[in-house]
Amino acid sequence: MNNKVIKLDKPYPAVAIDDFVSPALLRAAANSYPDPTWDGWYTYDGNTSDNMALKDTTRDRESITAPALAVLDYIATHFNPADYFEDFGIDIDVFPDFGYYGAGMHILPENGFLGMHVDTDIHGGNKVWTREYSAVLCASEEHDSSFDLLLHDGNKNHGRVPYKFNRLMVFKCSNATFKYKHEYESWHGIPNPITSGMTRKTLPVFYWSKNKESVKGRRTRAFFKNDSEFNRGL
């Protein structure tokens, strides 16, 4: 499969890889999502987000639907951050979490949003695992600009990664142990409401590194803010 790759260095290192998996497999995964009204979804704090994730799938891979799990496992076994981020001078030994803790199947329903935030610094179940990369596959065939991922470095630089079916969007997370050539915090989100009648589906996989011991001052939860401004895209 010939993959088109887009890279950006600012506001912080990120890539977008098109046509990442079999379209038929991804379509099967997208059609295996439960209805947004199902009570098995976990909804994040409504003041900062209407993002929804399956309650069990954020903790247990066995609860993920078979086609969605096949896609997630494909990402985890075929995407190696070093192949795409070495051009940025980033050399970190990382690994995917095959339990998909906090990942799995995510959904933003119509009029939903995901506020600008930085992700947790450490893994909820393994306190010496540090979050290094977020890889998010776009699974909705019907979409518009309200689905786009917005990026901000916490200062003045910002960007937009347009949502596209079968596009893998990946960015380098900021954390307490990583220093880059220009300082940044990896703020990101979908702060504007999803267009009425549409549903934004994604399949995220998170990549981690292992520290020898716990590091003080690390985020244990995502931290939100909603005062960033954007006007530029890829």
C-alpha cells in the first residue's frame, strides 16, 4: 500500500499517514461501534469534553469488538515511531500498550467536542511507563472540518491536522523527561462542536517508554484548557 506521509515540526513533531490499513477492515471496525446512546460508553467531563470511550475497552482489550481489535493490533504491529520521527532527531525506545489502556474505541457524537488538553504523563496501570506518542486512526468515512485535530504548543505556534478516513495521525507527546530542540507542550483537541448528524470515530494506540523509577512532578491525568486560537492548517 502506497502511503502518503505529511510531517510537521511546529507546533511540535507530528505526522499524518494516509491509507494506513485495509479500507474494508477499517469499515468493518467503524460499523462495529455501539450506538452513541448505549450506556456502555464512558463520557468525559462535559465541561471540558463530550468525548466518549467504551468503559471496558479503555481497560480490557478483550472487550473491544473483533474488527476494531484487528485494526488496533495492526497499528501496534506495523507502526514504528522511529521510522517517521527520526528525521526530527528523536531517538527514544518505545513500545505500544497492547492492553489499549485509555485507548481502544473512541467517539465524538454530533455537537460533541474534545477540549484542548495535554495527555497524562504516565500510564494508569504502570507508573514507570511514560507516554511518548499518540497514534490515532480516523475511522469515519463521512466527515468535515469539525473533525480536524488542532495542535498548540502552549505558546504561539499552532496547526491543524485535517481528519480523513484511514489517516493515522501521530504526535510526539510532551512529558517531564523529554526535551526537544524547541520547547513545547503538546496541547491538542477538537474544541469546536461536531457537525449535527455526524459522528467522529477514532481508534487510538498509545506508545510508551519505561523509566527505571518514578519521576516526580508527572501528570497523572489529562489537563484541559480552552483559550487557544487557531487559523492555520497543514
